[in-house]
Amino acid sequence: MRPCLAASIAAVALAAALPAHAQLVVTGISATLPDPNNKVPAFNVVPGAGIPTWSNGLALYVLTHGQSYNYCVSLGSGTASGKAKVSFKIARGKTVIQSGTIIAAKDFPVSSDSVWYFCAGFHVLPNSPGAATLTGLAAYTPTGGGKTVTSKLNVPLLLQ
């Protein structure tokens, strides 16, 4: 068997073996400070880049109670077609410290071979010091119905 044919067969087999949630995948989640100049977050603002880009404040690891934050989620799709709800949560174990919807399913039509970047801003962090986890979630429902599948990505935080 020729090497490129073998690689193509392996790629097709891998794609067929992927779970349904691989159709829409959370690829990033970050907490950033809101921009007082309203320049970021922004999508595809780099002139001449030739590739999709997003701009935002630096991703923060230490968050301070009483401060406002933007929570931004990036997503990618392979063969997806449907709709999705994107949300975030900050939790310590089973205790949710803060959560919210970034974009509702009715406002997010998902298509194949695409990337997205959504942010929800000006969420004031409540007082709950200690280690926590920031989670980006996408609940994807395929066109024509079917089981809703959630993709999520976790990032550690320190709350003070």
C-alpha cells in the first residue's frame, strides 16, 4: 500500500472513531480584564494576517474579588451542523462560584470547518478566595435533533 493512501485510510478511520462531541470542541477559555478603550476583544483585526486571529487581554491566572472580568471561549468545528450554547463557570469542587451564558443556542448556528471566539464581559468576581477552576462549555445539538453533547475545557485559577 502506498504511504499516502495508508495515511488517508488512517485519517478516515480516526475521523469515524471520534465521538460526537468532536464535532464542536472548546479550544480555549480565559479570564481577562475588560478593555476600557473597547479595542478588544476582537476577531480578525490584524491586517494582512492571512489566517483567522483574535485579540484580547492577557489570560489571567490570579483573579481578585470585586474586579470585573471578561470570560472568553474559543471553539472549532470539523463536521458540525447545528446550534450550540456557550457558557463559562468558575467552581471549586461542586461549588459554583460564578457562571453565565456567553452566547445562547438560538444565536449560535454552528457550521462545519469553522472557528469562533465569544466573550462575556464585566462579570464582577464574588469573594471566594482559594484555588478554583475556570471551565468553558459548549452544548452542541446537531441539525435535525439528536443528543446534545457538551465539550468543555478547564483552566486552573487562584482567587483572592
